[in-house]
Amino acid sequence: MTYSTIAGLGFYVPENVVTNQDLTQYMETSDAWIRERTGIEQRRYFTYGKDTNASMATAASRMAIDRAGLQPSDIQLIVYATTTPDYYFPGSGFLMQRELGLEGVGVIDIRNQCSGFIYALSIADQFIKTGMYKTVLVVGSEIQSTWLNKSTEGRNVAVIFGDGAGAAVLQATDDPEHRLLSTHLHADGRYAEELYVREPGSSRPTRAATKEMVDEGGFDVSMNGSAVLKHALTRFPEVIQEALQANGYQPEDISLLIPHQANLRISENVRQQLNLPPERVFNNIQRYGNTTAASLPIALTEAWEQGRIRSGDLICLAAFGSGFTWASALIKY
């Protein structure tokens, strides 16, 4: 039987480090206020003229491809997750494909926000299992710093997000001991407006950004924080348990849990619900903030680089975000 395995990992974050103290020049806040609510100490913002969504993804992908011992020409399909593409259309996946010199290779662009990487991983896994492709590049990349409302009014959201990209190369394998065991995808559109950016939208009387749209905050992130928190604290452990039960495991079997880096308090709550020791949960939100679709591949890569992931380990990825959408993946590394 054909399975898929992670052959290489890579990530890229911009060189521009923005600390909590730096944000005080835009809004009424403090390092203590941000750390207490989110656990974040700093994040990265892209450099205009140097970084693009696609160029960051290209850098992460080149690293992953090289670590897999491959060449870009070995890639047969690209699955690219982002909420913040360089253009309204086409998606940034096409721009990255161009930078990698992969003309003719298929590109699938998906928008599943914070769960985007797991959705992309699941898509790639299915293509490999069916035998259609043997080597698939999975990417999550975001530039979020440009659409944040960096004022006191928007600080509850603005302090959370950062920019970056991560990538994984999936390859076909017949080894049942080192593979992606399963993925589990969920969504509930009833809560779409609890966390969303309304504009620009196609179902408007004009394509122009009117003063009314701007004044009403249509281009800002609208988030019902209490609703997001309530659902996240339920869905995270739920979808993790789903992955474990589907493969005959218990929480204590997890070698390392890598949750989407949304909020350190959420990660800690989930850890406690699963009764996992701190060393079995990986967090890097302190340094990068919430990088949405890039969050999981960045964290997965860093965990591997730090020796937190070894051959044979049981790795669980989990995410929750706008949509609402939530997902998990269980990996026997």
C-alpha cells in the first residue's frame, strides 16, 4: 500500500523583528499586557521591496526540497495555503511556482486560514495515496502585517499576528512505520462572521473601496474573541482525540503535540486537558506570533531542527481558526 511521508521541512521568517515594546509607538499597550494575554514577545514583519508572500514561500520550499535531497524539478504538485496572497488573483502559489522554475506543474491554492496547512497536507496525502503523484510540495505562507489596524482600537488583533512561511515535501512510501497516519478536517460556517475580514468582497455594488467601507472597518479583522476562545478550547482537544482514536492511540502516546500557534494560553489549556507534560508540547508563538497558515510548518520545522522530533516519534498537529475551521494530523515520523 502507498502512504505519504515527510521527506523535508523548511521555513523562512523576515529579518524585521518587531517587539512588544515596538508596538507601543502605534497603540496604547505594553509588553506585560501582550504577554499576559497571548504569550507573544515578538513577531516578524516583512520588508517591503524584499519579501513577498511568494518569495518567502520560495525560500522555505527551497530549504525543504534541499533537505529532502531533491531538486525543484522533482516536485509534481504544489498545494499552497494562504489567507494573504500577493494578488487578488492568481494565487501566490503560481508566483512561487514561477520562482522555482516549475512551469507546467499543477498548483492548488487553498484558503482555510489557520487550519490551512493541515488541509493542504491532507490534499497532498490523498493525491499520493491514489498514486497520481509521488512528490508533493505543501506550503503555508502569510504577510499579515500590512492589513493590521495598528491602533489602540485594533490592538486586540494587531498584537497577535506576524509574517512568515513554512513548507514540507511529501513523498510516496510503502513503509507503514514512517508515514502520515491520518488527517481530520472540519468546519462550521455558522460562525464565519465571528472572525473575518469583510472587504474587499465581490458581492458589493462597486469594486472601489468606498469611504463607507473604510469608516465601517470593513478592511479590518473583526474578531469575537470570547467566541473564538470558547470554540478553540473545545475543538482543539476534540480533533486531537479524534486522530488518536482513529489510529488506536491515547494522549500519553504522543511524542510531541504541535498546535497552531494562536495563543499560548490556549496551547497550555489544551496541554492540561490532555494531561501532557510541558516537554511534549511545542510552542514558538513567543518569537513569531500567529502566522496563520504558516504557523504549523514553521513550528514543525523548528521542532525538527531542535531535535524534538526523532525517527519513530508520534507527532500530532492540530489547528483551529476562522471559518470556523479545525483539523488535525497524526504522523509517525
